[in-house]
Amino acid sequence: IISSLKSMQVLSVDADGVTYYQKALQVAQDNPKRFEPYLSYEDENENCQIIVRKRGGAIVELIMLVTEESRFAIINFTGIIKQEFISTLTNSITRKHS
């Protein structure tokens, strides 16, 4: 599933998570030709947004923005992002909250 990934980068902070989440989300929304929303999850304690960038119909970048309480994380995957990888990722989010 991960053989076509080129990179994964993680950035996290333990303070002002909601502020960083909102700023990162705004950057994506301000660039609709580059990024498009793919999936979102929200409950009373956590927000998660998955944004993708496509080239020639293929997803070449997937960005996860996650905030929980005061923490924030952004996880960026690049490469050829296959549907199986996205399904595994989204299933792990769904299972965490069921």
C-alpha cells in the first residue's frame, strides 16, 4: 500500500492547536486550484480534515490536519496516493471514533 509513497512529513505542536488548524485549513481553502477537500471528521474534542492535490487525475499529495484539545498535527504524504492507502487511513480514523 505504501510502496508508491515518496515522503511523509509530520509537524505537531502541543499548544494553540485550534488556531494552527484554522490557519492551515484557511491556506488550503485560499488555494482551491491546488488543494481540494477529500474527507473531514469532527466531534466535540477533535477535528480532522483530509485535503488532496491531484495531477492528471492522480492524487499526488495528501494532507491530514488534526486538532485535538490544544494539540495540532499536520501529516503530509507525497507520491502516487492509491485508493487502498486512503481507505486504510480513513478506516483507522473511523475505527478510532466508533
